[in-house]
Amino acid sequence: MTYTTARLWEEVVYVAYHLHWPLAEIADLDHRTRTEVIGQIGAINNRLSHGM
């Protein structure tokens, strides 16, 4: 799978914005872990936006 720099930055910034983790730590996560973290953040945001 080709992974663009722009996509990596998008993921890193998303996690940093929500969890306030250092950029280097997020970038060092393997893709699968970073994707799982992003999914969990999205699920939390979804629940919060629907008042659950």
C-alpha cells in the first residue's frame, strides 16, 4: 500500500489535536495502531455528538 506524506500528516494532526500527544510519538506508531486510535477517537466523538 502506498502511503502519502499528506495522509500521514492528516492522521498525526488528528490524533495530536484530540489527544495532545507529541507529533513524533504519533508518527512512530505503526499504521494499524494509529488507524485504531483514530477509529476510537471518531467513535467517542460520534457518541458525544449524539448525547450518549
